[in-house]
Amino acid sequence: MSRQSNSRPVYSCQQGRLCPKCGQPEQQCRCRKQSGPAKSDGIVRIQRETKGRKGKGVTLITGVPLVGAELKALAKKLKQKCGTGGTVKEGVIEIQGDHRELLRKELQGLGYLVKLAGG
């Protein structure tokens, strides 16, 4: 058997999980700290989507210039305002149900430029 030249450790008994990019322990990872908010045109877009959810609608909020804990805190506040569940996936806030108008008013109150996207 030949060894692959791109093999690397993913776990160390002494340090735990290792970052796949920089090889450092996850607590000391350099590459995640450097990532900033996604490039955006400054407009927060709100849309409704049912694709891949067995007909259940969710409201998607994209373009928010926040990352990490700040984005999760905003998502938590919006979920509480709507009285429903949701999550943050890859910089996109997903709120269960169709709450576009309520979310638009709330985000405009926070000072964001908001547009309703989609149909």
C-alpha cells in the first residue's frame, strides 16, 4: 500500500480535534479568527423558501454584516420576536414560518436597509 502525500492528522490524544486548514488545535485555530463577514452590498434580504423542507416554509435572512456570536444573538432575538424556532446556517438566518413583514419591521428598527426578495 502506498501512503498518500496529502494525509494529515485530524485528532490528537493530547490536543483533541485539529483544524483541517491550519493543523492547529481548534481552540488555537488561526484561520477561523481571520474570517470576517461575507461580502455584501449592505442590503439585508428576506425571502420565504419551502425547497427541500417537505412543503414547510421558512423565512431566510441573508446579507447581515455580522459573524459568529453576534449573528447568533441577532437570530435569537428575531426568533423570540416571532415566537418560533430557527437556526443559523452558513451566515444565513432561518426562521420557521412566514414572518417576512414582522422581520422587516424589526430589522429596519435596528438600522438595517431591508428588502423583501423573491415572490
